[in-house]
Amino acid sequence: MPRLPRFFIPGQPQHVIQRGNNREDIFRAESDYHFYLEKLADAAEKHQCEIHAYVLMTNHMHLLVTPRQASSIGKMMQSVGRYYVQYFNHKYRRTGTLWEGRYKATLIDTEQYLLICMRYLELNPVRANNMAAHPSEYPWSSYRYNALGQSNPMVSPHREYQRLGKTTVDRQAAYRQLFRAHIPETTLEGTSKNSLNMVK
């Protein structure tokens, strides 16, 4: 059966997810995270993707990305995947696939869902086996940029994030305030079913 075409709306952000094969770890050491982020930044710039938020977990990753061309996300993921699998297999003396099939992507309802999606991504380490008590404690996400102003050239603020305040400091404070509210899983599930198109 042929693959279904991926949806593309110019300037419309997408929530991208990719998992390790059989849910196995794809990051085992700090150097793995650093290498992946380096290649992701290069690929995003080359293929015209704006990354607004991300989190790298041990066995999967999430990105919030706005593509500028129909092929932008596909080429970005193909590029970083190729480099990373070669690196990972060589380092850990393994062969074969690393990923659980193709990445999955969701078109985002910008006004209703973007900031929720950003929080969902950056709260992953808090929800997952208590990897962090607070998102600021986890180094492999965009939280420290969006909430605390830590330098991160890879992250591009989305206009919905910029509307949080007139100044950088105001926006960061408003963003931190959003994390005081709990995000029910049903909110994300309902939004996904009603407002978004899943692309596999």
C-alpha cells in the first residue's frame, strides 16, 4: 500500500514525534544529545524549518516546527536521522534501524493549541518517571530558552509566544506562569481529534 501524502500548509506549525525502534533508547549519554541537537540545528537551517520547542527523551523526541516548504520537515528529519543513525551505530557497535518507522506529525491549530503543545513537550521529563521535578531541571528541552532566556540559537519564537508580552522578560514571565496550570491529558487528546490532522 503506498504511503499517504503528508499535509502541508505554509507557515502552519506541526508537532513532530519520532520514537526508537521497539521503544529502545536512542540517547544513552550526554554526547548523544549534543550530537543530535547539533545535526538538528544544521538540518533545520538548511531545510527552512523554524523550531519553536523541543524535548529529547531517552527513547523518543518531540519537536514543534513550522516548515517553510512542503518538503522542509521531511528533508530535515531525513538529514538528521541519517547522520544520527550512522553516529549511534558506530559508537555503540550496532547495526540496523534505530527508528520505529517514519516520524509522525500533527498539524497544529495555532491559536488554540500551540502554547499547550509547547508546555506538553517541555513537561515530558516531569511526567515521565520523575526524570525532573521541574522542566527547568531538564537540559534537553527548549524550556530554559522559552521560560528563562538561556541562549539557544536553534529556537525561533512563534508569534503566539511573542504575543505573551511586549518585552523578552515579560514573555518569559508569562510563559513561566502558564506552567502553573495543569494540562489534562483529555485536553490534548480532544484537541488532537477535533482540530488536528494526524500525518503518518
